[in-house]
Amino acid sequence: MSKQSENGTPAFLERIFDRLQVADDVRQRLASAKLTAQVSIPVRMDDGALKVFQGWRVQYDDTRGPTKGGVRFHPQVSREEVTHLSFWMTIKCAVVDLPFGGAKGGVCVDPKGLSRLELERLSRGYIRAIHDLIGPDRDIPAPDVNTNATVMGWMSDEYAQIERRQVPAVITGKPLGLGGSAGRVAATGRGALQVLQLWTQRQDKSPEQLRVAVQGFGNAGYHFARLAHEAGYRIVALSDSKGAIHDEDGLNPEPIWKHKHATRELKGMVYCDESVCEERDAERIEQQALLELDVDVLVLAALEDAIDEDNAGRIKAPLILEIANGPVTAEADQLLEDAGVVVLPDVLVNAGGVIASHLEWVQNRIGDYWPQETVEQRLDDRIGKAAEACFERAEQEQVSLRTAAYLQGVGRIAAAMSQQGTRTYFNERAERRCGGGASGRQSD
Ligand code: GLU
């Protein structure tokens, strides 16, 4: 939701700025991306033909640190989408107080139609194209939709070859043997479960009382469903890009995932051809019907805009957990709020991935690696602290959890920008008119 258009800030963000009484400088600086690069990536296909793919890297804001964010391979990737996603990364890193700004990358491609070799060439070609823009202190890519640890391994190797030195901290989400961090693969799902647990504890509910439907069975959706099942939640429905299944007695996500991937390995494919629908014991339902099930928690772990004006009124779940980025449109968000549906927002819920990425970046830089328990403990602590702060703020200021998360995130970004000096700092007369006390003044 709250898509960031380059021509102006959306109404939601304006309300956040007004509430925080941020300086005009901050509004202007957050109104557009700092850097947008569009690249053409020529790839030699297996049949000898050359195909040129379009890719983007958008660095939205770097006031709080080097920019950070994943790279997605998807046929719907566009400059506009990557810009929205880079804005959300900026907010997300600030919500959980990481020393990073926000960025995102993407290539417009249907990766499911590529062979392994073609995928490797495309991944390396993307890094060759954006090499000058990235670096451990500049901009740090990571996995996102349809990219994984293997792709990150190719990307960091390509960077190292161009640089003629090892620079593991330039990319996070790498395979363990190539400088990756223990706990990174499951981190987004783990962080999301941590936020859900803290929220449900606040409502005096136990996992056993809650029936959960999960839309999206990629890396984040799967690990969330697996960990939630282990924690005692009843997963009654699952869906992927091919279909959905439903079983009121509860589904066990792990064997379903293993089956899907075993078939893929047998067929020698990079991406899954199989679906959760192969699960014979469960009832098959429409993907849209999963969203409208009468469950306690609806988990959105697929793509943007899953809930819009058309279906918002049919949502029966009283609680939505946003694991995907932007799965609820701005219009739908208002309708859900009016209907009393609580939305645990993406910029908090899915921050586990970038939190673990930060831990990987730190380990790469100090050249020492921590056991999984250390990474998990630090992840739980950081996301837990951010979640509690958002819950408190929402209660104190009587606002939605999304508004509370944005107040936290934008507040930190605005504070950083103000410490560089705003109009009231540089213009003494304006300061006197505004009553003084401008941020950035304290240090003189
Ligand atoms: N793609 C993930 C996200 O949207 C992770 C980003 C990262 O680790 O930098 O949060």
C-alpha cells in the first residue's frame, strides 16, 4: 500500500508527515528516489540466440546508511514497481533501526522459462551492468522474488571477478559456503512468526486457538508456515501460483514443500513446476477463495495488491499478516481498517530477511561467523523490540499498526535528515519566525 509516486507523496504519507511535523526538506527528499538506473542485459541463450533483458536498480534514500534491498526476477517487474519496493525498503530498515537506507532491483524476465546456465548468465550480466553502483558501503543487493542463495553466490562471484578481490559483504543471502549466514534462509518467515506471536500474546491468545491460511508458498511463506505449524498454529490452507488447498484438520507444510521440490529436482528444473495442489489428501480450492476463508489469521506471502477494493469487503479474517511487500492496496487498507480488520504491516512483519542480511554483512566485514542460535537470537531481539514499539505507539496514539510503523520509520529518517540541517537551521530569520529549536542546532 501507500505506493510512492515520483510526482508526489500519497495521502497516507502526507498524514504521517503532518503527524510528525517533519520539515519541508524531509518531505521533498522522500518524494523521489535518489538514483534510478535502467540497464539492458544481453544474455546468450542455450540455442545460440541473443536475448536482451531490461533490469533496474533503484536506490531510494541513503541518509541512514548504504542502501539495501533485494533483486527480483519476474515478468511484471517495471521501473515503477522497483521504485515502490525501494521506498518500502527505506521505511523497513528504519522501522527496525538498521543502519541502512533502502534500494531494490529487478529484471523483467520469466525465470521459469530459463535453463540453469541461462539463469547464471543473466545473474552475472545484471551485476556487470550495475557493478559501479553497488558495494558494501554503497548498496547491498540480496534475494527477493524468484532469486535465491545460488543466484546471490553467482552475483557475488561476478562482483569479485570484476574487482579482482573477494568482497563478500557486497551481497547478502549467499550460500553458507560462500560467506552466507546461518539462519538467513528462514529469517523472513521466522521474523514474521515472531511478530505474530508477540501480537497474539498481547491478545491473550495461544497458537492452538488460531486457524491460519497462507497465500504464497515461496521461501518466506513456506518457512513461516513450517515454523508456525511447529509452534502449534493450525495451517488450514496454503496456495501457490498454481492453486490452493484447504484442510480444516490442518496441513503439515514440510512434507508438502519437500514433495514439491523433490519433483523439481527429478525433472532437473530450477523452479518448481509442481504445486501445493499435488497434495492428494486436501481439498482443492480457488486461490481467491483462500483469501476469503473464515480463518483467524490470513497470511499474505505472495505478491503486491492481493487485496484490493474489489475483494477487501469479502475478507473474513480479523487479522492479516503481511509477509509480501505491499500485498494490500491503499484503498483496501482503509476499507479493512474501517471494517475493524487488524493488519500487521509488511514494513515490520517481513523485516526478518533484511535483519539477517545485516547480520550476514556484519559477519562478512569482521571475517568471523556466528552459530545459528546467535543469529536467531539477534533477529528475534531486533524484530521483537521494533514490534513492541509499534504496538505501544499504535495504542498510545490510537492509530493503525501500519501508521504506527511508519511513524517509527519516517521519524528516524526525518531525524537523520534534520541532523544534516533543515531550512530553519540554515535560515536564522526563518528559525526565529518558527520559534527556534531546529534539529541540527543542538550541536553548535
Ligand atoms: N528481499 C527482502 C526484503 O524485501 C530482503 C532484502 C535484504 O535482505 O536486503 O526485505
